[in-house]
Amino acid sequence: MASYSTNEFRSGLKILIDKDPCVIVENEFVKPGKGQAFSRVRIRNLKTGRVVDKTFKSGDSVEAADVMDTDMQYLYSDGEFYHFMVPDTYEQHAADAVAVGEARQWLKEQDTCQVTLWNNTPLSVNPPNFVELKIVETDPGVRGDTAQGGVKPAKLETGAVVRVPLFVEEGEMIRVDTRSGEYVSRVKD
Amino acid sequence: MKSPSDDWRPSAGPDVLALRAKLLGRLRGWFADHGVMEVETPALSAAAVTDPHIHSLETCLDRRPMYLQTSPEFFMKRLLAAGSGDIYQVCRVFRDGEQGRRHNPEFTMVEWYRRDLDAHRMMDEVESLLAVLGAGQRQPRPAERITYRDLCMEFAGIDPFVDSTAAIVARLDEAAVAVPDGLSADRDALLDLLLATVVEPAMPAEIPVFVFDFPASQAALARIRDGDPPVAERFELFLGGMELANGFHELRDVAEQAGRFERDLQRRRDAGLKLPPVDHRFLAALDAGLPECAGVALGFDRLVMWLAGCDHIADVLSFDAGRA
């Protein structure tokens, strides 16, 4: 099994901690005068998203996590699994609901997502930063109300609910920032 | 972080490089005024440091293993034993695996030795040098002196000689510092972690702090003074919570020194570390007689960091290890 010495620690490195895949977020080397050197790291557990601090004695080794980010096209959901495909190889991967997590509400067939594989199994799914989705349900638009900046909830084709300006109509396509979950603009055909 | 295409450029700005040059000039002038002679000693040695916490870089000379110096200490003491008188050196030293905000694998050390001075008079001397180097740049306030024990009590509420390892672990927990597996019984390592994570950040920004009378287990090459508990006549200078210098009232007893080398090697063996060749020429020099003296090593780059107000050692190096 591959491993990393603390000397190789840098942010972004994927390591196994208590058998869970984690990514190093921050790494600080500390060494008092003539004493023991340490690496103080902040790591994010890639399964749970939890961020914890760890300290290692310099020179200690940590097992590497076989974690890889790959761009894949979202194909469909069979109710239990979400199916993705690597465009170049047609290789398919099925992600469960835990791996898909919050990304579920933004998944639209054909869109390209970043899928994180651990030991070749999907660990997490990142939707595109911006998605274009159709409004399937919202209150009727109010003309001439653009200046007041009022908002109303709108349900999208993927099931997500976002707040949109009052003038936006049911059936329209809108652009949404998936990182904030906020409406960006209407999409003109 | 600059883009990869930019990495031919120096990591320090032109102002800082000019400051380095000015300080080196002043430093040499100060030593000349004080009758301390500049020397140069080999960077490559057939022997290496035994300290388990310091890792030498190894290279080859005619297929013979040679080591890049981690400090010029052994060679300088050989000069002293041969009657050089007071000496100083400004040189590059190399330490494997030390890289971070305050560490670069090679850095500049200013090391000097004064005969007939003890640790406290050497601290006076370091303080007056600091004042000279800081003039017109960033003048440190008058220095304070505190024992290692009082430092740990004042800044961490831990008595390093009396409190249990469990109490130190609890104090680290309280400060949200994760303790590495297998460290909970290693007293010195726990104290090191406490110093680096709890004590250093709490130290004053503008006041130089000399810490003295270290635990005998952390004596390195300092003499140990009998007492209850016995303490090492070693001091460290901190400025802005950063260790700048380390000094010793130098150990002259060859048998004691040989014993410490042996204990270092045993600890290295236990930890599965490399066993470097012990410096027998240095031991022979001690046997011939090292004059009564004190010595100090000052990290020049860190001093420049403080004087220039830089947070990262790369900001004061012409090219840091990432661009070397």
C-alpha cells in the first residue's frame, strides 16, 4: 500500500485516517528549538465532510487514500443508484444516495459532474457550478414588479426549490449557482 | 502562491534582500569591533550530528559518505581547542525534512563563541547585538529573562519538572491540540508540542525573551548544573513567539560528551533512525581541552523575518527550497 511521509504533506493530499479517506486542508510544520518536530494538519473526512485537526510526529508515515476526481456525465437514476459515465471510456459508475448527497437536487441528465472515486467507488459527487433548469411550479408572475426586488419560491425540474424574482414564470429556464443555491438569471433561448 | 511560470523569480523582494546585505555588513562590523575573528569551516564532514531530532543530508565524496553540516559547532570547537580565541561564522547549514513557515531545509546561521562567558553574559551579548541590528529598522524592547520552568508555568500553567504527562496531555487537549498516537508517555516530546503550540503563540511580539535553565534531558551540548532538579545551562531567545537563537554554556567534559553521543545513538536505534558516524575528532578536541566558553547560534533568516515584518521564511530568502 502506498504511503506518505509527513515531509510530503501538502494541502490536497489524500490520506487514510482511521480507515476513512481524508484530504489535507492545511499543513503546518512546527519544531521547537532542539526538540521533536511535528506536522499539524487540518483534514476533511471525504465520507462525512467533517473537519478535524491532527498532529503527527515528523517522519511518521500515513497510508495514502486511492482517491481520484473524475469528470463524468450524469446518465439517470434507477431510484436507488445514480449512474454516471466517463465520456472518454464509456466506463460507468453507480453512486448511492449518500455519495450523491446534496448534489441530488441539481442532477440533470447529460450534465457533467465531478465524481470522486475511492478505490474505484463513487465517494462524492460535485455538480457543475452553474446549472440550467426548468421551473415546473411557481406562483404566477407579477408584471412591472421588477424594481421592488421581491422573491418567491420556484420548484425546478430536478426537485430543487430556489428563490426567484417575482417576474419569473413557470416553464421558464433559469440559471442557478449550485454552490449557493441561488438564482442567477433567466436563460433566453 | 505565484504561478509555476513565475518560479524563476526570487522569493524575497528587493527591499528585503537589501536589508539582508546591510545587516550582514553591520554584523561583521560588530564582531570586528568586539575582537571576534571570522572563520570558515567545512560544510561537508565525514561525521554528523547524533541528535535524534536533527537529520543530516548525506552525499558522497569518492564514494565515501559525507554529511552536510547541520551546524558548524564541532568544527568551531576544534578551532577553539586549538587556540583560535573568540570566533564567529556566518554560514549555510542544512537540515533534512525541515520545511514550513519558519523553516527552510538550508538556512543561514550566525554562530559565535566567547571565552570565559557564561550563559547569562552571553545573553547580554546577544541582546546588544540585536539592538545594533535593529537600529533604524525595528528596535526590540529591552529583553526579559525567564527560566524554562517559569515560562511553561506562566504561559501554559504547566510545571515541566513536576506535572505528570497526563496533565500535559490534558493541557494540550484544552488548547485543542491533537496529541499524536504513541506520544502520551514521551515527556520531552509533549513539552516540545506544548512549547510550539501553546507557549510560543502567547509570547510577546516586541519583547525579546531569553528562556534559560532547560530540563537536563534537553541539554544538547550544554553543561548541566547540579541542583533539584538539575538544569541545562542552555538558553533560547524568542522574539515575536519565534525561536531566534540557542546558546550553551559549553560542555567541556569529554566523557560526558561521549556518553551523550551514545545515548543519542541508542535513541536513534530505538526509533529506527539512521546511525551517523560520531565525530571522533571533535571528541579528541574536547579531550585536548576546550577553553571555558559560551556559544550561541542565531537563525539569521528568522531575525530578518522579524526585522522586516515577514510571516514566511520564503519572504526573506533569495530563493526558497521550492525555487531552488
